[in-house]
Amino acid sequence: MPTEPQNPLPNSDQALVRTVKAAALVAALLLGGGTLGYHLLEGWPLFDAFYMTVITLSTVGYGEVRPLSMQGRMLSILLILGGVGTLGYALGATTEFFAHGGWEAARRRRWMKHSLATIKNHTIVCGYGRLGRAVVAVLRQNGHPVVVVDRDPIALDKAPEDDGLLHVAGNAQDDDVLIAAGVTRARALVAAVDSDAANVFLTLSARELNPDILLYGKADDPKSLQKLERAGANHVFSPAAVAGHRVGWQIVQPDVTDLLDIATRRGEYELKIEELRVGDLLQSGGTTLRDTKLWGAPEVLIVAVKHPDGSVEFPPSAEMRVTREDRIVVLGRSGSTAKLR
């Protein structure tokens, strides 16, 4: 069974962790060895032996708990010579660990592990290049949960604008990496790594792991689009073709293109296009489009109705029969549909 990969720490953090662990181990051995030595050599109770060990290692100068034999004094000398430097080194390493954010990094990793184990109905974006970043930005702006998968853990960890972004560092073609990203519980996956062949293989793997997931596949070569579809992708796209199509329509029909830009760009205008589930809007006992809260709303225009089988009704009529799983595409002012819901 595939195992969950661990996001590796940067080399500096790994070195600090190793240093702190080694210093803590040596300090524990000195405390334990000194306590046991005073107990066996001098016949002291364990607490007195432990107390003597602590004040010897810390060089506080409280004096001997009880008179020491020659063997006990030799043990004190060894503890002072070996312990003072070790404890100082341990203290310095621990201070450096906290100063470099080691504790905060460990806390983030625990939060990341727990979040990845419980997230569901999310979108996995494989490949955190320019395209992946753009997709993630739109998803997060609209409140959709997202997990990023990329080979480079440092690029993921050092993106200040993506603080709190769930991610898995690893090869998206590996099943264990996809499982760690929650592919079996995900709603959708975007295959946007830098190789068409890798995107095809990734699509095959994701479809096998989750037959119900929505798959979006990227291909730089338009000839690879059919391969992505045969691999199981629901939607395929070529960034160059999309950009060319967009520029062409901007030249041919600039006003229409500008209107679509207004409706799909967030934060600059009030107009937006949304896709809403009928079940969230249908009045009790209703069966037609007229029975939804959208029909007749002054700030909302119903553009189309999309059925679960993929068919689209355009333009829709008031008496069109709808089911709770149908989806309505609307054009309206930002926030108006949220009020209706």
C-alpha cells in the first residue's frame, strides 16, 4: 500500500534538528550517568545523586551535598570537563533552533499533515508554475479548498503570498503523492506539470485512484489533447491555443470580449458569472425554473441550465422542468446570488 510521503525540511533545518537531538541525548546521558555514578560510588539516595549531578554540570558552586571519596571527586571532574561544554553547546543549538523558526516550522508541518488527512471536496493542482499559480489564485479567491503538488518543496515553502497553502512536495505521477494530497476525496484535479507525457500519465493515475474525480489536463502540443481525453480527462486545454483564441476574439469582437472579461474578472467590477446548484435555490415542492429563487430576481439574468449528463438548455424558459442536481448559469451583480442563497 502506498505510504504518505513526508515533506523534507530544508538542509539548514535538518542540521539544526540533528544538532539539538544530539545535544539533548548527550545531556541526558550525562545526567543519568552522573546520578547513577554518585549512587553506586558514594551510596547516596538517587535524589541526592541527581541533585549533585545537576549542580556539578551547571557549575553553580553550591558545594558538595555530602563528603566525597576520591572516586566521587574524579566523577565530579569528568562531569565538569564533559558537561559544561556539552550543555553550553546544547543551549546554543537550541537557541539557534528557535531563532531560525524551527518550532514554528514544526507546528506548520503538524497542521499541514492534519489538514491533508481531513480535507475533502477540494481541487488538486499538480504543477506550481505560472499556470498553476494562476489557477490556485482563482480557486482561493472564490473560497475553494485547494492542494498543490510540486517537485520543489523550497518553492512551495518560500511563497509568502501563499501562506497557509496546503501542499505536498513530490512527483505528481506517484500514486503515494496523489494519495497524500487526498485524491480519493478530491472533487477535481488539474494536471499542469511541464510535460505532456507526464500530464497524460498523471491523468491515468488519478482516474484509477478516483473514478468520480473531475480531471483537467494541460497539453502544450495540441496533438496531445486527444491523448489526455483517452486517458480520462473531462476537460483538456492548450494554453497557447487558449491565449490565441482570446486575442483573436479581442480583435474580431472587442466589445463582447470586454464584457466577458468584466464578468469573469474578480475585484474590478461588480458583474460576474456564476454556476449554482438548483437544489440550493429550489422552493419547497417546486419542479420548474420559475420555482427557483433566481427567477424574477432584478439583479440576476439566467443564461443557461446545465443537466448532470452534460447537456445544456439555452435559453431556458420559466416552465422548464429542473432537478435538484441541475446547475444554473447566471449573470449578475457580485453578491446578489449570495443573498438569494
